[in-house]
Amino acid sequence: MPTKDTATQRLEVRKTYKLYIGGAFPRSESGRSYVVNNAKGKFLANASQASRKDARDAVVAARKAFGGWHARTAYNRGQVLYRIAEVMEGRHQQFSAEVSASEGLSISKARAVVDASIDRWVWYAGWADKLAQVVGSSNPVAGPYFDFSLPEATGVVAVLAPQDSSLLGLTSVIAPAIVSGNTVVAVSSYERPLPAVTLGEVMATSDVPGGVVNLLTGSASEIGPWLASHDDVNAIDLCGITSDDEARDLEIAAAGNLKRVRRPAAEDWSADQGLSRLTQYLELKTVWHPIGV
């Protein structure tokens, strides 16, 4: 019969922190990893350090997923975002522990951050089937025509996620990009990547099609130039870049295919997000149609 000490004799099953690309969890093709410490400098985990090839694979996956995701109804995309919130709610304790360790917060404050992150997914889910009515318009024209301006997704959006907000900031940049039909390649906070990996697990176990969201861990300074210069990336958010010189270099690289660029700026991630991040990754398409006799 097992003794009462049997439980203390078993080996701990440690979590392996991988990338999330195309709905799967590959290790970096480079074989590299780096040490992740908690806010007090103590070891937490080894995270994969994404390479140029990983970034390219993520862009390929995002482009492949774009057509199907963009073609879905806005109402359906809203349902998918709401499902993300549901799954996150079920993993609240895990997210709270990771945010607490990563950001040096008390467990109660970490729970509040997780609450705010879940609520943000719900908030953006609610905008899915309302955005066209607010951003689009019916335009008066001098002639027998209907004239409509309709918002459409830009395409593949690269996100260099905030360095200081491992979950709420990451949610605040991914959710508005995908709710309108874009697909995303995101590079997580370098020092605080663990909540991003767990968010990838949420994506894989919810209704998000593979490739809609791709999460890379590693250095934004290393991966950023490859994403900024990639001709199949249509927009890039530089909110995780803290150096003005580095941001300028990325903007120059992004000019190669006229990417939309969101410049880095200090942001309060707990504040009301408004619509600026939603409209940042939209293009207005104007359609004329004859009324007839």
C-alpha cells in the first residue's frame, strides 16, 4: 500500500513554455531559450527565444488564416472573443499566479488585473457587430446612387507587446486587432512572457482558428526589424519599444510596403481604451451602387 509520503516522492511535472504558431506549440527552430525570473529575481522558467524563422512562420500562419477569419460574420467573431473570456475565467487562478510572479503584485492585485483582462475581451466582443455602424456611413451624393463607406480589416498585424503589462497590456493590443477581422503576430514582454504563453493555451482551447493569433516569446528588439520589413505584414504596433531611435528605425523599415504604424507611447492599460485601437487597423472601402429608375 502507498504510504502517506508517496505524494512527496513523485517528480514535479514542470511546464514547458513554447511558442504558439498556427494553432500549435512548437519550440523555437533555433533551439534557443532564455531564463525568466520573477519580480524578485528568482528563477521561474525557461522560455523559448523566437528566431527570424519563427517570425516568418508566424506571418505565414497569420496570412493563411486571414481569409477565413475576415470572411466570418462580425457576430461570430464576437462570439469567439467572448469564448476567450470564458476560458480565461476558468483559468483565473493560473493567470493570477503568473501575473503576481511576473509583475511583483500581491495576489489580490494580480486577480484584479486578470479580471480587467477578461472584461476587456468581453468589451471588444461587444463591439464586433457594432463597429461598422459607428465607423461606416451612408454618404449623400449628387446622383442616382447609393454610396456607402464600410470598414474592412487591414490584414496581418504585427504587435510588439507592452513590456510593463504582461497580460492586460497584451490583451489590449491583440483583442482590437482581431475583432475586426485582422490576424496577429505578437511578440510578448521579454521579461514577463509567461501570461502570454498561457494566453496561447487559451486560444488553442477556445474557438479561435489556428493562425488568427500567433504568440512569440523573445526579444522585440531582435524580432521587430524582421516583422517591420516583412512585405506580408500590413501593420505594426510598436507599443513595446522603449527607445526612440529603435522606433524610428522600425518605422523606416515599415515604409517598404507602406505599413500602418502605431508609434510607441506611454499608456495607462487600465483606462478606457476607446475606439482608437479598433480604427487603427481598419480601412474604409466606399461602394457606389446605382439606384435605378
